[in-house]
Amino acid sequence: MADNLMRRWEVEQTVSISKSELYRLVAAGKFPRPVQFSAHVVRWRESDVQQWLRERGSPNGSAPDMPPQRFADRERSRMREVALKEVSESYARFGKAITDLIKAMG
């Protein structure tokens, strides 16, 4: 059986995310990579997109227990929290390094 191929806008609509968010997730390895047909033509395998949705808790291939836009908002929010935590930890390490340097000089 041949797998259906989805255009970018179809993926965006199915998963309820923007173009930039879609490509951010692909770049981060958190969303299936598209099939590249030419320099400007890519398609996603429908089965890959549906599997990605199922892995997030949805047996029927849609966002689990919430409207698609809320699911996308939750995913963006989760990614923001991870980024903020990483930045916060980085600042804490930097602050400790500065404190240690001041102590060493004084």
C-alpha cells in the first residue's frame, strides 16, 4: 500500500502548528523529516505524521483530549519552559563563576 504524501500546509493544519514551528520541530528532531523531492518541494508521509500524533497520546491521530490549537500551544509552552530552564541554569553557572573569580581576586 502506498503511503499518502502531505503538503506542508496539510501538515500544519493536521497538527495545528505554524510553518516556523513545524520547521523548528523538524530541526530539533522532534517531528518527522519530510521527503525532499527537489530544492523547493518536500512532502511528509501521512503515516509519520499520524504516528507522531499517536505518540503524544492520541489513538485517532489528533491531539489528545483538547482542541488541536490548544495542543500546539501546550507543546510550544513546554518547549519555552525547557529553554527558560536551560537559560536559567546557564546564568546560575555564570554567576557562580563570577563569584568564585571575585573571591579568588579578593
